[in-house]
Amino acid sequence: MSPILIISLIGIALILFVFRLFKKEVKPFPSKWERLLKSNVHYYRELNKKDQLRFQSRMMIFLSEVKIEGIELEVEDLDKVLIAASAIIPVFGFEEWHYNNLDYVLLYPEYFGADYEYIKDKSKTRIAGMVGTGDMANRMILSRHALRLGFSNRKDRYNTAIHEFVHLIDMLDGEVDGIPKIIMEHQYTIPWLDLIHHKIEDIYEGKSDIRPYGATNQAEFLSVVSEYFFERPKMLRSKHPQLYKVLAKAFQQNLAK
Ligand SMILES: [Zn+2]
């Protein structure tokens, strides 16, 4: 065997070894999670069997790419299931999705304040979830309390974790501006902005059933109406048909059918 061939073979073996070392392992879906999904995630219950299986495998790919860490708490199976489901729900319309801007989800027991201190007092400003920038880039912080509350009532159009994942989708184009360019075609962005401003005006005038927090800015508007879209699609279609149409197209999911 020539020395060149030997060196090439060693090189190939080394590349394969390093690749195996860094390749993230996708674990099989634990069968006991099926019950957790069925009893807690309405979106999953509505899927047909084939899509439920697809949903499960998408969850496991997500969990192989993003680490969930408990801060002063032990992460339970239900936490993993709800976080992975929240990640997949907004992107289930796409064949494949990787949250390249997320490495960690840090799970806090409670709501927290600007310095990440826990806040139980309801009269104070409390943060239920956030996606980091700067030092906190590629990290999402979630309150377990808010995560579970988001799935306990599917009619309130309130789901903190889905809200945060939609912020990540919005951020993927480099700007947190409520225009998710990665999933929204260019020709729709101007009409989308007009619609946002019109709907925010309605919130200010007290003429809207969209949560007032959505009027904070364009990015919050997108996340708030996405919670509405994924929790009450039929209601959104009947009360805000234009909004429904744009979101259904962007997320490639016609949930109100
Ligand atoms: Zn937000």
C-alpha cells in the first residue's frame, strides 16, 4: 500500500471519528411521554396518528439540539415534553427546522425580575419568559409556573413558551421587529406592517380582544397573536380573518380548517 493511500485512509478514519464524537444523538421517543402529550397538549391531540409520530420525532430532534437546564429545580419529563412541544408547534408546518439561535432553555421555578430574581408577588412586574441577547444570546429563560399555566388552559390564548419560540423565529433574520422574514415572503411585509399598526391602534382604543401586551411593539404583537393563532385558530379566523390569513401562510398551518 502506498504511503499516500495509508495517510488518506487514516485521515478519513479520523474525520469519521470526530464526526461521530460531535454528532448529536437523537434518542427514541420515550413511550411514557405519549400520555403526557395527550393529556396536556391540545395541539397534539388534534393531529392524526401519522402526524403525531412525526411530531414526536421532531421533538426528539429538538431535544438533541437544545439543552434544558433547571435552575434550583429538577427538570421533570413534563417540562421537557412541554418545552419541546412549544418549540415544534410553530414550525410544524415546515419539513425541517433547527433553532440555530438557541442552545439552552433555563427553567426557573417562578416568575422572575430584571435581575433574574424570583418574584411571587403578583402586583410587581414579573417576567414569565425571555429570549436572551448579548451575554444571554442563544439562551431562553422560562418560568416553569408560566410554562405549565400556558398549557393548562387552551382557551385563554396565552402560552408563554410558544410566545418565546416565536420571538426566536422572528430573530433568525437578525432583527427582532415582528417581521419574521425567514418565513414571510418579501411581498407580504408591507401589508403585514400596515395590519400590525391597524390592530395595535384597535388595542389602544379598547376595541380589540388581542391581549394589550401585544401593543408594546411589533415584535410583541407577533408573539402575542401567534399565541392566539395556535391556541384558538377558529376564533382568530372569525374575529381577525386578515390576521389569520397572514399567520396561516407564514407558519404554513391552516389550523382552523
Ligand atoms: Zn415577548
